[in-house]
Amino acid sequence: MSSSKSANAVLAKVRAKYGKKLTDKDYSNLLSCKSVAEVVTYLKNNTYYESVLRKVNEREIHRGQLEMILKQKLFEDFYSLCRYTKGTGEYFAEFILQKDEIEQIIRFLTLLSTRSVYEYIFSMPDYFLKHTSVNFPALARANDYDSFFAALTGSPYETLMAEFRPRNGEKVNIAKVENKLYKYCYKNLYDSIDKYSSGAEQKALYSMFNSIVDYLNFVRVFRLKKYYKESAEITESFMFPYGTFSRKTIEKLCGAKSSSEVFDAVKNTSFGRSLSKFDYVYAGEIDNIGIFKLTRKNIHFSSFPLVVMLSYVFVMQTEYNNIVSIIEGVRYNIDASKIETIIIT
């Protein structure tokens, strides 16, 4: 198959999958559900999630199990697309895998810090076992920091996490762990873009991820300033060393004394001007909204298979997050109008 035919095949397959995403009507119906069982029933009978929920008993499934089944579909959909990109997609699949590994590590540490680690067994990602070097079955059995670190033995995270091993009964600093692991993940991504892509597609990948990093950095700074009043030095240490912000803008962001000054720091930049077009309820959601808008646009208009494939994962991750938000809202009997404010479509 010629490269142009192969590219067209990838684009067609991704867009066909994208065309099956949940509609506004689906979200409206899901928001009207009164129980997790009703959510599962609707997804099973009315959406493309039927394929993974067909054998699920909606009255017995645990919320965590449901979330992992939905996550598994996203992960497997992406891997099924990778084989159409002549091997290069597999290198970028590592980025998706690492993001999910880090998400699981942070989730476990959060549960461990609140003595709720028993909940983790329900969200153990079975589908990771074919691809990951993390011993997730051991992680699911862990009940303290020693067994947690033992589960990382042989994985890249064993060395990365070594400095965070607690002493004298102290807890692991989850924010610092998250910062280091995600920086590792994005460094590997940028290395892959540099090594396994070229020409116009490489330029498009850099543009896409620089924009994504801008959103992530902005919200990181916003949260650090709004909730912790962190110094410029500490704030910059939590920023990804990528993106499009100039040195001058970074200094303004990190030197901001309040969340309003964070917005002022970017108001005269192209990034800041794009924010003026955003419709958001919570500033802390700007990164999720921005990334969704960017990647949705890529699916419709980009002609580069890797850009469209990776954009598909981000868009469907948003759909997954929306469903989880609905599940959590239903579980805790939160008014549907409030849940709706955090749904991104």
C-alpha cells in the first residue's frame, strides 16, 4: 500500500471511530440517570460501548470496574490503529501507556495517603499487563510504601521514584512525584517526535504538543498561585520545559502574586487572546477545554495520521472523563445541572 493510501486509511478509520462518540442527546440522557446501573444500561443499549459492556451485569458492577472497562476500550482502540502507521504509531503508543501508568501510580499513592488503598483493587487495569513493566497485580496487593516501591521494581519508575522513598514515617510528596513523572513522560514524547517523525508531520506534532503544554503550564501556574501562593522559583520548577511561552512570559507567570495576575501575564500573547474566546465555569478546567478544542479540530482538519491518531486519544479521554464525572455525580446524588457544568463537549 502506498504511503498516501496508508495515510488515508488511518484518517478514515480514526474519523469513523470518532463519528461514534457520544452525542449531546446521549449526554442529556446520561445526566437524567438516577443510578450507576442506569448509566451502564444506557451505555450498553444505546452507544458504541455496547461491545465492551455486553456481558456486564449493570446491577453488580462496581464503579471502579466500569471506569476501567471504559478506559480499556480507549487504550485498545488506539493500539488497534497503531498497526496502520508502519511501526511509528507504536512509539507514540508508549506515550499513551506512560500517561496511564503515571495516572495509576498517582491514584494509588493518593489512596495510600488517605488509608483507602483497599479501593485500588477495583481499578486494577488488566489490559496493562500485556504492555507495562509495572507489576500492577503486586500494586493492587500493596498496602504500604515498601510494597508500593517493590511493585515498581524493574520498571523505569523504580529509578525515577527512588528519591521519594519516605523515611521516618513521612508521606510521599504526591505533587512532586506527579511533576517528575509527567516531565519524564513528555520528555520521552518530544524525543519520539524528534526521532520517529519528519517534515511537515513533525512540525504539526510539535505545534500540537507545544499548544497542549501551554494549556497544562498555564493551569499549573494558576493553581499554584491561587491555592498555594508559591514563589517564582517553585512555580517554574512545576512547569514543563516545552511550549511556546517566551522567557518574558514565563517570568511574568511565575512572578504573579495572584491568580488574576496569571491571566494578566498572558493577555497580550496569542495564547491569552485565545482564552478570551473560551467559555468555562472553572479556570482550573481551561487546560482540559483547550486541549479538547485543539484535538477535536485536528481530527476534522489535519492530514497527518499521527496527529489525528493522538488527537483522537485526547478527545476520547475527554469523553471518558465526562462519563466518570456523570458516574460520580449520580453516585453522590449531585444535581444534574451541576454535573453538566463540568462536561466538555
